[in-house]
Amino acid sequence: MKRFSKILKRITMAACVISLMFSGKTMTTQARGLIDTSKKGSLTIEYKYGDRHFDGVEVNIYKIGSVSSDGSFFELDSQYKAISPVTDLKSITDKATVDEQWKKILDAVEPYAVNTVGPTTTTTSNGGYAKFTGLDLGIYLVRSSTVVDESEECTYVFSSFLISVPQLDSSDNWIYEGGVYSASATCKCEKESLNEEFELLKRWNDAGYENLRPSSIEVVIKRDGEEYATVTLNEENSWHYSWSDKSGYMWTFEERVGGDINYSVSLSDTRSNANGKVKITYVLTNTYNPPDNPPPPDNPPPDNPPDNPPDNPPDNPPENPETPGFPSLPEVLGAIRNLPEVLGARRLPQTGLLWWPIPILVIVGVVLIVKGIRKNSKA
């Protein structure tokens, strides 16, 4: 009997385990790396600050990544991979840098998504909850509107963030319930003064090429993707512009520079808080990039110059070319004047310049010949 009782207990326990495994009412998890990409997902986000919960907050989500084909990891969609400084999501494993890496991705993709991609939108209700269902599995950018409280003269600002659908539980398994993958989060909220101060600065990184710098630039300032103002920055205003507005907006900038100038533009921002006033400084830095192939000179030398090229080789040489370096000689000997002072010019003897002694010399010569003949005859 005792042996039969032990066997019965084991059978009962096995039946209980099997019934739990096949029960649709209990939450189950699939092992990490075995995501069924044919399933849909849900996302729940809570909005609160302290004990205060916010209904009526507009929440926009943008899908920026997908589950890999084998269901083992996530990857950015092609349009976001092209602009993200971090593209290999599997490499984000170091806990010391994981937040930094995801922040780089967020900063790169958020302006692009807001300006060019339509979001999926809902509004918080039921005590500050936003619920999205029927989502394709992947990585989502979450961006929320702000809450302005005139009575408190403050603004509640909700931070943008990235989240994966599905999400891992504490046991490092994908959360899966009732045939749906799920994820949840509480949005970070900060209470700030009603208005913020902003300034835009232009900096130049072009040592040695300052002469190529434009005298001014135009910058289009956009608030949440829509044009807010177009400003001109130059030396007169110290390449600086400032303004104030309510907090919670996303500010982006488009720079317009005339001419073909090899400058690349980068943006950085710093945030400070003094006496309850928030100030955000945006810095646009233009870096000069010398061209890889500078333009050729106006008169480039020939590819294969001759060893001793002539000074001015004629296209059609004359039929009877004269001796180089000598002028045309008259038939009268001694008529040459002012020979050119060039290398190799020959100096001819200058005889016959005076003609009057010739008759005298002839007469003297004849006399001498006659005397010689007489002397020889006497001998």
C-alpha cells in the first residue's frame, strides 16, 4: 500500500505540472532567442510624477528596429541604420556603456523620425497609462507631449526613450502571455519652469582656411519639426542667437551656406539650471574638409616634356631657315653691325670698315713691285 501511495502521488504531481503548462490563464515565457516573429506585441507606458498621474498626454511611438530573421536578436531598420553611429546592437553588452550606446542611437534617430516618419499615437487615460496593441515586434522610439501647469507655473517634461517589444523579464526570458509578446515602462518625468532659455552658437574648426569661411550663414530653427524661425549668423552678432519658449519641445536646425564650401556640420548641446531657470545652449560646429583632389593649375606642364625643348618651336618652319642666333648677312663683307649677345654667337673679323687707305696701299704695292723687278735685273 505504501509503495502504491507513493506512485499515485508522483502521477498526481506530473498531472498538475502538465495542466499548468497547457493552461491559457497562466503567463508563460519562451526561452530567450526563440521569438516567434509571426506574433504581435503590446506596449504599456505609465506617466506620473511623484503621486500625480497624468491623463491626456499624447504619446507617439516610432518603430525603428525589427527582430532578426532567426528570432534571436534585434537590428535597426535600414533607414535608421544609415544614420545611427551604433549599428551592431549585439555589440551593446557592456553594462558600463550600454546607456551611452543607446543614447547615441536615440539622439541620431529621434530628429529623423519626428521630421520624416508618421507615428502611431495614443493618449494616456485610466490613471496615466498609454496602451498600444497589435504592434509588430521590434524596437520603438517613444516620444511624449509635455504637460503645462499654469497654476504651478511649471512644465512636466517626459523624456524620450527606446524600448523593445517584446521585453525580457527578471529571468532573462521574453515576456509572452496569451499569445502576445508584451513590454511595459514608466516614462521619466522632470518638473521644470514654464519657460526655458535657448541660445544658438556657431563655431568654426578651420585653422589655416579662414579665408574660405563664408561671411554669414542662415539657420532654420525647427520646433517639433516645424519651422520656428530663420536667423542669420555672422561676425556682427558674434555668430550667436538666443530666444525663450516653453519647455518640452524638440529643437532641430538646418544650416544654409551659399557656394561650394567643403564644410561638415556637427551639433552639440549643454543644459544648465540656475535659479530655477533652465538654459540650453546649442553649438553648431563647421569643420573644413580639404578636397582630396585639388583642381589642376591653369597651365599644367606636359605629361612627358622633352629633355631640351625649344624656346618657341614653330608650327610650320620656313623653307630656308636661317642659322639660329645670326641675322641675315649682306653680300658686302664688314657690313655686320650689333651682333646679338647670345650664347654661341660668333664674332666675324671687322675688316674693310675704312675704304680711303686702299688706293694708297695699292700704289705703294705697285712701287715696291717695280723696285723689286729692277733690283733683280741688275743683279
